Amino acid sequence: MIEVSFVIPCLNESKTIKRVIDTCKKAGLFFDSYEIIIADNMSTDNSKEIALREKAQVISVNQKGYGSALIKGIEFSNGKYIVMGDADDTYDFMDSIKMIKILKENNCDLVIGNRFEGGIEKGSMPFLHRYLGNPILSKLGRILYLININDFHCGIRAFKRKSILDLQLNSYGMEFASEMIIRSSLANYRIRQTPVTLRNTISERIPHIKTWRDGWRHLKFLLNFSPKYSYFPISLFFISLTFALLILYLRSYYPFAGSNTLLFSVVFYNFSLWSFSEYLTCRLLISKKIKYKTNFLSEYLFNLISQYEYIDKAYQIMAILIFAFIGQSVFMFDRFISDTEFLASKLGNFCSFNLMILSTTIIFLYLTSSKLGTIYWLNKKNKD
């Protein structure tokens, strides 16, 4: 087996591809064996011809995108370890030597370069990327996924080929960089980072990355893959507001003593149940293929309600609440008949509030149980 495969996505990089391949050859001398794979993403210049002339392997990738090229390149490779990096000569592939060493010595699955620690040559990274986009998105990634990585979008990385293939990554664009880190983290892979340098490419080269489009793609991916840290905190926030307003109303704190306070409390309760329902169903869908890190509260609730026997219990609770709803409706109607001012009283307001809470909870239990049950049966069919 080849020890190290250099996988390099390429799109019209004829002016720099030779230098990149030459650097890979120098780095390759430090390994037992190596190969250089150029994943050409429909170049219209002579990048492929130059790569072939320099004895690199070239594969044609007909689906456009940074991720597409890397996925095909990784699948085509034969190395135990993969080093990926750009073809514009901004990364020094000699950094791969220490990255492979870290993989071996720490028995980890993925090593990410950190340009902010290693050094960024003046003019090599746009101002918005260096001081706004990359730091903010990387910070958000660390918060949502509890990953100690400071440069989510560094293009030079080393990893175990089998570990990354097992993740079945499928992002075709620039968000592939985020998907690799996030999916590795969710799979409990060992991830490390190391300083690398970023240098200027040739002045006439037109960058492939689009600041706002690709930044938006990264942001969407960060949020889409984190129901535990996006939906769940929102649910906790709104349920906290619900009880806070209810307590203020019951204690008659000004200006929360009016019936509007109860109305807002019901609205926030609705928001809380809606976001919690989305959390449960998204978590159940994603967790069929992805293992999550442990967070006691969310994991406990998720494991409790995602089991099929608890879906049946949810229907039973719903039936009990329906009877409670009917009983309270009869009580309120009887009080209203004997006292037309009842609904305007504080007790009447609270009863109305409780009735809305019951109806909202019943709808939540029905819709959530139906969705979880559908997911369960679809997956049961697949297993059978």
C-alpha cells in the first residue's frame, strides 16, 4: 500500500501546478511511498498536460466544485494517509511532513492547518476573510460543535483515508472544508491542528472562491448539522420566557399583571414546542448515520423520546390531555353561565391560558409523535 497520497483539486492552474507538484515530490521523499493525484475540475487551459508531463496522476471530475474534485480524488487514491491542498501554490506542501507525523504519533484521524498561527503573508488572504469571515465562522463552529479548531477553512489537511471515506462526505462546493471537520467531530474522531504558512500566489490569478456565496454556504452547513446546539437552545430559551412571564403575572409585577402577559407566554410556549419538535425529528434523522457527542440534558431527552415505545406513551398522554381539555372547557362554560364576568377575572384569564397550553401541547404531541413514528417505520422497513 502507498503510504501518502497528495490529492490536489485543480481548475485552470497552469501557471502554478508545476511548482505545486515539485513541492509534493520533495515532501514525498520523507515518506516510504507516495503518489500525486490531480483532480482536474474541467480546466480549459493546459493544467492537465503539465501535470501529466510532471508524472502526476490526473483524473477528470465532470461535476463542478471544490468538494466534487476532492471527493473523487480521495476515492481514486491508494494511500493510507491523504494530504490535500490547493493547486495555486499558496500552501507549502512541505508542511505535510509534520502533519503526517502528527497523524502517526497521536493516532488521530484528521490534522488541520492553522494559518493564523503559522503565518499569513501580506496580501495572501483578503481582508474580509482574515478579519471577519474566517474568524467568525470558525468561532461559531467551535461553539456549536465543541471543536478546538481555529481555522475551519484552511485548505491544507492530512487525514486517514479510511476514516474520511467512512463519513461519506457529499458537499460539492467550498463547504466541503466545513463538512470534513464537522462530520469528523460528530463521529468522535481525533482531530489536531498545526501551524502552516499561507503565501501569495501569482498576481494575475483569478481566485475561485466567492466571498459572500461561499461564506453563506459555510454558515448554512454549520447551522444545518447542529440541531442539538441550534434548535435545542432556542427551545430552552422560549420555555424559560414562558415560565418567567407566567411567574411575573401570578405575582402581579407591573407591567406584567395584565392578560397580555399570558398571551405572550402562550406564544413563547408555542415557539418552544415547535423548536423542540424540530430538534427531535432532525436529531433522529441525522443520528441514523452520525454519532453525536454526549451532552447530558439534550441526550437524555433525545434518547427518551426517540424510542418507539415512548411514542406510544406520547399518544397516551395526549389522550389524557384531551380529557383534561374537555373537563376544563366544561368547567369554564359552567362558571361563565353563572358569572358572565368570569372570563375577565384573573382566574378566568388563567383558565383561558391553561386551556391554550393544553391545546398547544396536544397538537405538539400529535404532530411530533406522527413524525417520529413515520421516521421509525421507514427505517424499520429499510432494516427489514
